[in-house]
Amino acid sequence: RLVDHQLILVIEDDGRPFDPREGQVLNPHLEHTEDPEDIEVGGLGLMLVLDMVDVMKYDRVGDKNRIEVRILFADREEPVETGESEVNSD
């Protein structure tokens, strides 16, 4: 949904508990010439998501993971805000 110049995405799943804000992220300064076959599995997708969003929140609701990400429509040089683990239900 769009609210106040930001895109808000809420993703829920019933997988094992996983707070992506605490996940291991690969080194963001990987060399572009590095062979993809030599890069360790895990963490690259999380690095990409954290680079694209402005806010990421996580909460475990019952037996579900709930992640809220916000992408602001403004130029920002600030790092991703991870916020509290509680996600407000708007």
C-alpha cells in the first residue's frame, strides 16, 4: 500500500522464526570480479533487501513471521532503520 510517499509491504509466512534484521549479511563490498561460484551461500538476498529498503521491522505473531518493509520516495543517504521488533497494524 502507499502511505505518505512510501510503499509499505507486509509479508507473513509460517516458517521457522527468523528475524532478518539479525541475519548474517555478506560483505557489501564484494568485488564485482569475484566468481559467483566462490561466494558462500546465504546472506546475499538479505544484503540486497537491506540495501533497497528504508525501514524493516519484524515481529513473530503466533506461529507466523511478520516483516514490514518501507521504501520512501525521497533521496536519502541514511542507513536502513531496523526499528523495534513490534509492527503496528494500520
